[in-house]
Amino acid sequence: MELSLHRLRMLRELHRRGTVTAAAVALHYTASAVSQQLAQLERDVGAKLFERLGRRVQLTELGVLLTEHAEEILGSVERATMALEEAQETVSVRLTAGVWASVASGLLPSALNALAAEHPGIEVKTIELAPEDTADAVRDGTLDLSFVIDYTDAPMPWGRGLERSVIAVERLHAAVPAGTFPGGGVSLLELAEHPWILSSAKSHFGRAVRVACQRNGFEPKINHEVGEQVTAMAMVGAGLGITLVSDLGLTLRPPGVDIVALTTPVMRTVSIAYRTTALRRHALHLVIEAVRTAAAELGVGVP
């Protein structure tokens, strides 16, 4: 019997997430492709590994047994990969990183260009995800590393099995229609009467801004709920309201938007998260150092 690592990884995701669709999303495949591969795994094993219960899938006893061994096998493969990379004089590896818009546009270009010049054997592939989803994708093995955020007013919950390295410290600024505050700095409380453009309270950014406003004595009046800073700033430029934007997000500013400093600072730290088992991976730390250097050059480095 020969077991495919690819199919074992799909079985592990099915066990973790409960549905073929959720497993497919996590692995960036179609649901039909995952179903076909799992069916082939059952044929390889010669036994039934899972049963459908409505929309969910429940593993059989043999399926659970194989999943437990799959965890050990996949962990061993990762450790073997790490050992081989460390033994090589030249680093040659491909890493997958979770990013979001302001990191991808404001930080990665200079970091990856410098990395390519100094370590051409390291290839970094990026996948854009919501910031609140990236850590879980690292934990389950979908990503090798991801950018994560902690706000002063809303630290991100942190689970076991992950490490993180802080690479940048950002301020948030008020993004307002041009000419709204000609005098310069503004407090959060002075923004209370303006219509807001903000992401959902379920998002990390949206929750953090709401908490900061509450601590300054008001609930923001949100007229437009949008997910991306670039979209929010485009609406600010059209005169539809105000929002907050981070240092890295300033590269996305469209015409018609003034950036005004907050006199009541709202801060956030940007870190790179990675699995504890990857702590000694040489290539990973070269990527972290390249990003940290790029952040310092942009003026948002760690003090």
C-alpha cells in the first residue's frame, strides 16, 4: 500500500473542518477535486474512511486512525524538509505567505526585491487573506508564514503552536475629505460627528477602531461598511465620510483625501507568524529579516 502525502493532507483538513467544501477552501482546491482525491485514498487503503451526515462528514474509526498517523507523517516530512534546508550551503526553498492589501503594496515590494538579490534561491508566494484568518492558515499548514496584527485596543487572540516576530509598529491616521481639517492634527473625539466608513465589527480592524472610539467617549456613526482600506479611502475621496488608515495603507491614498495625524494615538504592531516547529528554518528567518529591514527603511520599524 502506498499512501499519498497529498491525499493525507486532504484527509487531515477534512477531519479538522468537517466538510469537503471547508477543506477545499483551506487547501485552495475545488470541492470536487478534494472529493475525488479522498475517494482515491479510500481505494488506496481498501476501506471506508468517512461517512456523510447531512452536509458534514464524519470519519470512521479507520479514518480517525489514519488521520492520527497522517499528523505524524506530515510533521515528520516538515521536520525532514527543515533539516535538509539547514544542511544545504545555499538556501533554496519556496515559502507561502499570507498577506493583506496594505502589507502587499506598502511593505513586500522592497522586502522581496532585496531578498531576491541576496538570496535568489528563496521564492515567496503570497496569498491575500483577511488579517483575522491568516494565523489559522499558518496553524493548519496551509501557509508557512503570515502577517498578523495587534492593535492597542484589540490584541489578537493567540493560540498554541505558533511563534511570531514583530516587524513593524504603525500609527493609525484620520483619512478625511480634502480641506476638512485645515489646521492639522485632530483628536478621535473631534471625529465623532462625522459619518464613518469602516469595516465590519467582526473584522479585527473594525473591532479595534470601534473600541478606540468608545474609549474616547463615542460610538462612530457608520454610514458605509466596507472591507478594504483602499475602498474606504476611495469613498472618503468622494466626500462620503471619514476613516482611519495605517502607515502602510498610506501608499493606497487616492486624490481628494487628506491624511491628518491623531492627537490621541492609536497604534498597531505587525508581526510575522509561523509554526513553532518551523522555528529553526533558515529560509524563514531570512524572509523575516528582509521584511524587518524594509519596515525600518519605511520608518515603521520596531523601536
